[in-house]
Amino acid sequence: MWVTTKIPTICRSALLDLADNRIPAVRLEGFATPTQTHNFLSALLTRACRTSSIEQVTRLGISQYEQGLCASKDNYFALAQRFSAEFADIFAASFSPLQRLIDQLGAAGFDADIMSEPGFGRYFAGNGKLRNGFSPIHVDFAPQDSGGWAVAEAGAQLAWNFYLRIPKQGGELLLWDKLWSPPDDQYQVVDSYYYQEDVVRGTPMVRVPVRPGEVIFINSRNFHAVAQAEDRLAYGSFISVFERRRLRLWS
Ligand SMILES: O=C(O)CCC(=O)C(=O)O
């Protein structure tokens, strides 16, 4: 349960509080300058391949859910190599938010890197997410659905998002103070990863306005959603937390 709804600035104890679900989010203001944000946004939109997940979300990149769980592990890791090379070109044309984030986590006292899978190699990390409409309530928590993958062994799972383009109205991040547990799946919408509103009925919620150039970290096991928005663009990945010390990034 959250002990406060205040959102602190990044530091080691704030990220551990987030992993323990004592706070709703952690903020990293000024992650990138307006010029860096613009250059990365342009490189991403012009060069990255799109793979849709649901009608409201167009993904620039791949996800372990769509290309792995819904297809196969071989498929995901073959694509992970291809897309990591493609994103290296995008970073070369602008800058690497992924490396910058890893450096920031290192500076906060963690051992941070990209996630690896024994026998398969590195995961892909860092997707663009272009949102149009209301992005429905969901959780992202590998132990829920990824048995047989190393990410399912994490003690906690966070997500970070670097905001690139946010409409003047709407597009807030909605966070509920409720960590997913198995009985919640009675509310899951058939054949999809999102949930009916009943799953969070009566649960405290915070509505977090987000700004271009900043990063927000959330505990992605908490139910969350994104308010109605047109052309909202963010870039980020998950962070699996191992032994409260090793942070591993993947998408
Ligand atoms: O873009 C955001 O603010 C949150 C995105 C989201 O739903 C997620 O990371 O799963």
C-alpha cells in the first residue's frame, strides 16, 4: 500500500520504495533537453518498424508479450537481435535514452543492464508507444504470464517511460494502489491483456500529468492506464528487479 501519493525524484531508496509499492511513481525531470527529445522523436518515427498491439497503441519496436508469448521464444529472440541493430541506428542519429537511463540507474547505486535469457542472449529493450484514445487498465508483470522465461523470476517489475510528445489535454498516467494478484484475472477481458473497470472499483487512484523530456518510473504490477489522448508518444521498457540490487531492462 502507498504510504504517500507524493512522487519523489530518482534515488536508490525511492526506486526501492517503488518496488515495494510504498509510493505510486518516481520522477526524473530534465532527462533530455527539448532538442534531444525532438531529435529522438523524429528518428524514432521515421526509422522504427511499427507493430500494433491493440487499436489504441501502435508499438515502434517489439514486445516479449506479442512477439514472444503470443508467438514463440525463438521468434522473439531472433527479432530482438534485428530490432536492437535497428535501434542502434536510431540512437546514432539522435541519442540513446536507453544508455542514458542505464547510466542514471548506475549513478543511483544499482547494477543496471539489459536483461539476458540463458541459451538465447539479450532481450530487446525500449519501445516507442504511440497512443490514440484511452489505453485500457492493465498490469505488466512477467511472473503472471511468463513461466519459463528468466524475467518471471524477478522480485518486482518496474516500467520507465520517457515522454516525447504529450497533447495539451489528456494523456495523464492513471495509477491505482493495487498490485495484481491471481484472483484479479476474473476481470480480465477475454483474449486480451487488459481488465474491466471492476478490477479497481473502490481502489485509490492518482492521475499523474506527464511532460515531454521527463521520465516516470512506475511499479508495473500495479493496475495502470493512460487517459484519452491523441498522438501521445513515449519510449521506454520494463525493469526487472532482482535481489533489490540488479536491475535488468527489457521490452
Ligand atoms: O505511457 C505511460 O505513461 C504509461 C504506459 C504504460 O501503460 C505502460 O508502460 O505499460
